[in-house]
Amino acid sequence: MKDTYHREINYLRVSVTDRCNLRCIYCMPPEGVQWIPHEDILKLEEIETVVKAAALIGVKKVRLTGGEPLLRRGLDDLIRSIAGIPNIDDIALTTNALLLPFCVKMLKESGLDRVNISLDTLRADRYREITRTGNLNGVWRGIDAAFESELLPVKINTVVIRGFNDDEVVAMAGLTLEKPLHIRFIELMPIGPSNSWTTGRFVPAEEIMSIISTRLGQLIPAKKLVGNGPAQYYHIKDAPGTIGFITSMSEHFCRSCNRLRLTASGRLRPCLYDGHEVDLKTPLREGAGINEISNLIMKAVALKPDRHHMLDGWQDKRGMSQIGG
Ligand code: SAM
Ligand code: SF4
């Protein structure tokens, strides 16, 4: 399925919950957010119908996210049903990994292919500060569990924030010298709570690249990884892992954007940074079948803007955890 700007749309990010067991400073206020009432969250069968409808018109890759997706009861059932949909050839999960050791085997057996794990620091005190409640050892147990269950490649998402963790980019990149980990440095986006302080906290990928190459050696362009999306990947000579940069702000990659986002409340969002959404929950609950939902998905695709306008500011009251990161 192609959009107005001739981009192939084949990737659906599905937020399965807006709830989270952490309160990352750039994502949520300390008191949390107003949770979506349970009855307004899409049921697992409704999500399955949306994925079937999306697969019918060309979606091949699905990522489950949130909030924290591992908090959603029945996630393994959802994965199993998505894995059974013809045309879907890649199912990934973005998680803070704290609950991963307890469910990893079940998720792998259900058909999960791989995970992206969010980790912004290697220091326990700082991890607690950034996440407001988290325990760093728990994330490492989650990373180990992902390797043991071969949810490969294991990618790490690191949001770089000036004055919080920008002094750790070399140490984080250094992990790729020891393990087949794929560290992706993500530019802080002005969304939700981070909206007000992004200007001073923002670190461009170019600056991170320059620090890493000065300290660890030349960054050599790396081969594409499975599901490598918008990141540009490099590696340091002889390293088993890679280092990626997601330049959402300094150099947007909208020209190759292939994604749609489904919020936990069943709204299809053609662009993270654009207010347009198409309601799928109401028609689903009024009995719409797969073909009707496919038509609505095409309507959302037609609304995809040519590029995001993050620099104009965040207009939505909701944050990343509510829309689906
Ligand atoms: N809870 C899961 C997790 O943390 O991996 C999935 C949802 S979270 C919203 C998805 C990703 O969005 C995380 O890697 C997080 O670091 C990133 N994120 C959240 N707010 C962000 C912001 N303002 N700028 C850049 N990335 C952000
Ligand atoms: Fe939760 Fe993920 Fe947001 Fe952190 S980034 S508060 S783990 S949803």
C-alpha cells in the first residue's frame, strides 16, 4: 500500500496499553497520567482484527509497544494470533524489560521475533533517577533473558539527554565491543513532559557520533539489521555489536517513513507528530468487518503528511506512553 508521497506503508506499531511500571522523566510526569478507562482500551480480538485488516493491504511488520506492553494480560495470546496472520513476517516488542525474565519463554514460543529494550544509563543511581522507580539489575536480567531466548537481534534504545546521561555515550557504545548488542542513540523529542525542556537538553546525533569516534575509533558503516527502520548503523572495528543513530530531530527520515500507529484506545495515527487520527474502535464495536477496517486504514494512510513538524511544538495533551512509543 503506497501513500500520497509514494511511500510503501508496511509497518504497524500497536500500543497495547497506556499503563507503565516506570515514570521516565522525559515520558511521564511523576504522578503518572490519567489512565485510559479499561472499557476504552482495545480488546485483544479487536487488535487482531486491525492487524488482519492491515495485513490485507500490505502491512508485514508489527511492533507491540505502550506504555509498558509486558503489563498487558494475554500478550502471548495476541502474539500467537498475530503470528498466524498470513503476510505478517516480523513481530517485535519495545519494552523496559523489567518483566521480561518472567514471560520471555512464553512470548518466544508464541511467535515473538525480537525485542528493543530501553536503557538510558549504566549507573544504578541514575537509572532510578531517570525512571523514578526502576532497578537497573532488573533490566540486565531482561537483556540476558532476551539473549537466552534468542529474541535476536537485541537492540537497546538510549535517549540522550544533556546534563543527565550524555556523559555515558562512550560507555554505552563500548558495550558493543563486548556483546552482540545493538545500541541505538535516540534524539530527545519534544513530546509530553520533555516538551518544555527539550531545547537545552537536546543532543544532536552528530555530536554523539563525534564523541564516540574520538574515544573508541572510526565508526564504520554497518550492514542492515533485521527491521532496522530509520536508524543509521555503524560499528567499531572487530566489534560484535553495532551503534545506531535515530535522528528524528536533526535530520528527519520522513521520506522513508513506512509506519502507522495504533493507540491503545483504538485510534490509528498516520504520523507520531501530527494530530490526525482515524477512530477504529467505534466501527469495530459497531460490528465492522475486516474489509471495512481495511478501508479506514487506507483513509489513515491518505492522511500521512509528507514530513513531521516537531519544531513547531507538540500540540497534543497526551505524551508518548499514551500514544504509543
Ligand atoms: N515502555 C516501553 C519502553 O520504554 O521501551 C515502550 C514504550 S516507550 C514510550 C518507547 C520508547 O519511546 C522508549 O525507548 C522511550 O525511551 C522512547 N521515548 C519516550 N519519550 C521520548 C521522547 N520524548 N523522546 C525520545 N524518545 C522517547
Ligand atoms: Fe514507561 Fe517506556 Fe515511558 Fe519509561 S519510556 S515511562 S518505561 S512508557
